[in-house]
Amino acid sequence: MARQPIFDIENRVYGYELLYRSNGQQNNYTGKSGDESTADVITNAFFGLDIREVIGGGKAFINFTGNLLKRGVPKMISPDIVVVEVLENLMLDEDLIDACQDLKERGYTVALDDFEYNNTYSELFQLGDIVKIDFRTNQKKIEETAYVCRYCNKIMLAEKIETSEEYEYAKRLGCTFTQGYYFARPTILSRDSAVPLTMNFMQIMQLVSQPEPEISDIVEVISRDTAMCQRLLRLINSVYFGVKNRVSSISQALVILGLDYLREWVYLMGMQRITRNDNIEIMRISLVVAKFCRRLANMIPEAQKNADAFYLMGLLSMLDYCKASELERKLNEFPITDDIKNGLLGRGGIYGDVYRLAVSFERGKWEEVDKFATLYNLDSSAISDMFLKCVKESEALKML
């Protein structure tokens, strides 16, 4: 994906428009359906990257198709950080107007993209907060739209500004925001990211398509896919931006999120290309560690009641393969409890001890294993047996 800054009249960054890019070499839009392009932008910005890094303290301007608007997909993102862009050329009908009205009532900012005023779109125009005026159209249309915007007290954003003369002209028209090559070209953002395994994704699709799916079945599928787990946690950060809730298990994450948001999340992932990925072995090891952490927790009286939290900690062990200097920053992208975070960062306590015991066993560091086994009075033979069971349960991943 790429981002292009949007400036206020004082040349301060107000936000970024998030744009679809098919790869890191071509900094332009290269044909794809609107639904799929927006799905890619959302999944990459909010589930693959840390949205706080993408937009800083500004707003994310995202174009939504009529189909996505009617489905309520913008509601997956907090109104505090997203501006919902609506294209003028959408086929207007009652459902689309109702969807935009619902967003307005929920506190979302609506921007009308590439807008030229005419009576056909008067109802949509009334719902818009920001009107984006395309400066590559002729001057008469620009001035007519600007006149109506000033008369109706609409905020104007001059887009596709390419020269200082156009910038000065935009200010004279009363535009509050500006955007274009004169200020900055779109910047491509990318990151290698684990992708949900195809078989797991298909199972989730089948489950959420049922009228009343069993949450325990959904938890079971997500619990064996580290990539899906990470995306789920980032989704919660997107929907409940700045929420104080800290997650300690996948079950709790799904309760916080709710079934409606879960269905739309799966819908968006389905539009994005699901492929095999090079991290299959790391994902398998993370699953082993997760299962092992939960079994170890069940052997320690003071940890038994939070066994699911230890499982989630183990599932996030995939992050431990990144550079140590990046680990804490990556963990801050997830709304997990401090206990889990401190355990993964090796800051001691029972979470840190269980995690180090599990990882040490997996890596064959027997002195470390003996130290923690003695500390918690654990039987070494039982630990070995448990680890072998975890490995066998995770072997199925090699077949996917």
C-alpha cells in the first residue's frame, strides 16, 4: 500500500490518504476491483502494519465502494482515525444513503471524492463533511463546486495540486486542505507479514457463514494459526482505537470484537489474496510453544486458572524471531495484557519463567530447563512427555 499526505492551510499534516499498490516497484494504481483494492488497503494498514506508525496522530482517508459501505465495513475502524471517502460515481440508492447516514450518526467523517456538484447528488452532498475537488478538471467546474461548498459551509480539500499557482488558487477558493504531487508523491509502505494458512481460513469462512456459529469452534481454528491470531489482535486495536481493554486469550478477544465485526474481518481477508507463505515452519514452532506453555501452566497451581493466557503468549512467540530491538515495538501493536508482554520480553515473573522454560526445551537448552523445572517442582519426564504430545498435535501443519 501507499500513503499520500493531506495538509491543512498551514502546511501541517492532517492525515494520509491510503492507496492500493500491487507491489513495491510500481507507485501507481494497477487495476483491481474496488472491493479488492480497499480490502487490501485495510488489511495491510490495520492488520499487517501498525496503523499508529502509518498515520501518526492524523486521520486515515480510505476510499470505500458502494458494496463495502452497505456492508458497514467502515465501522470496523474507529471513527477517531478514519475518514470515509465516497466516490461521486457510485450508483446512488436508498441503501447507500442509509449507510452513509448511519456512519454520520456514529461519528464518522464522510468525504466526497472527485466531487462535482449537481442536483443528482444533492442528498449525498448534504451528508458529506469534506468535499474533495479535483484540480485536474476544468476551472469552471472547480469554481462552481467551490461556490456551492462555501454556501453550504462544506470543508473543501483541493486534490491533485501540482504547482504553486494551483496551491495559491486553492487557498483563494477557500480550501481548508490540500493534497497532490506539489507537496509529496505517495510513499509505498511494506512489511513482510505472515499470511493465514489457506485451510484454516477456509474453515473460518465456513464457520462464520453459519447463522449461529459455535464460538469455541472459531477459537479452535484461530488458536492454531499464528498469523490469524496477530491479525485478530490488530483488528481489536482498529475497532476500539485506544481501548483500555487488555486481551489475555483468544476467547476474550472474540467476545470484545463480537460476531458482526468478526464476519466482516473474514470477508475482507477473503478478498485479499490468500497464499502459502515462507513462515510455515516458524508458525508450526510457535504453535508447539503455545500448546506447551498451556500444558506447563496447568502443571503449576498458581498458573492453572490463566492457562489460556499462557497459550496466547506462546502463540505470539512467532514475534520472537524478529530483532530484539523491534520486539517491544511489535508487542505494543497488540492489546495484550502486561503479563503476556512481560513474559515475551523476558522480564521475569511466572509468565516469563514459563515462556523461557518452553522455548529452552524447544531449543535444547537443558540447563535452563532444569533450572525452571526445579524452581516450580516439575517432573522432567512429564515435561518431556508433554512436549512430544504438543509436537504431534502440531504436525498437521506440515501437511497444509
